[in-house]
Amino acid sequence: MLVEYLKNIPMFKHLKDAQLEKVASRCRKTLYKKGATVFYKTDTTTDLYIVLSGRLKAVLIDEDGDEIVLAHFGKGTFFGELSLLDGKGRSATIVADESSELAVLGRDAFLMILAEDSKIAIELISTLVERLRKADEMIESLAFLEVSERLIKIFLDSAGEDDPQCKGYGRCTKFTHKELASLVGASREAVSKGMKMLISKGLVRDTGDSILIARDALRLIKDSARTFK
């Protein structure tokens, strides 16, 4: 079963079944309940984690317990590659957003596999570059975008198909203000103020169990930036 999961991981997809069996034999499976911490920032573990099921998040948490979400990891993704490569402490805390099953591959085993197949390194570098680009986007957002604009980006990124009853609006999961605050790097008070503003402008609609976001909301809010300050 683990071999079938590994086939869907970009880093391993080019491997033959015999090679995948070898990788799988060096992994161990582990379960984490919702809310459980896989590891904390600065922990000295160096394992690579592959998500077999569930959803997890990478966060930074301050001394007051407030957090900023850096990334989410779902089925078929992996995390822990930084400490895996340099052997240093973890750069973020990983928490299970929902019950999750992970395959864990130790650093020594991974380096042996890497030495045998350079294509794995190429795929790993591609993933690192993609995550670096996303980190740059987050830094840019925190530095230059108003809270309202950050909220719009979160909603647009998570929106599915257009709502059939509201043309031009995408439907997305409804987040709590605490969740939104951690996603956009702002206080709950600032998020509440931003949400009220967006709703009053008709760019966001709260249906009770979900959120509708206008597809052109970011353009509209940029065109009227002075109004949203």
C-alpha cells in the first residue's frame, strides 16, 4: 500500500517498483490526532514526513500563543526537508489540522537513497524553490498589502467553482477570525474590521456555512485602495 502512495510523490514518481519497495521498507507509519504536534520549531529531529492522509500546517507561534500559518500539507505532500538536508533544528512547528497518517523516513536512509538516484535531488530542489517563492509572496503580502487585501487573497486561493446562484462569486470554506488572523498575520481585531469592510462593499458574502468571494475583488480593492485604509 505504501508503494502506491509513494508513486504519487513527485520526488519518487520516476522510481521503479523495486526501488519504491526499497524506499517503503525504510519508512515507518505513524498517526497523529487532530491538534497533535508532529514537531516543534528548533526540535533537532531530521526525519522526512510524507502525508498519506489528513492535513497539517506549518506555523510560527509566539509566547502568547498567537500563530502565523506558513503552509498547509495534504495527501501526497511532504515536509521536514530542511532539517533532513542540513541536519539542523526545525524551522517551524507542524500541527495536525485533522487526523493524519504519515510515513516517516530517517535522514540516513534518505541520504542513501539520494546517493543512488540524482533525479530525487532534482525533484527535491524543485519543491524547495516552489516553497521559497511562496515564502517570498507571503513576505511581500505582509509588507505591502492591507489586511483587507490579504483576506481577499486567502479567500481567492481557497475558492472553488463559481457559485451557481451568485455569478462572479467563488465559494470557499468559512474560517474563524482566529484562523484568518493566523493566515494573514494580523490581529483578530484587524481581521474583524477588514471583514466588515469587505462585506459592506459586497466583495465578500457570508452565507452562514461558507464564504462567497467576488472573483475580481482584488482588482476592485486595489482600484479603490484609499477607501479601504
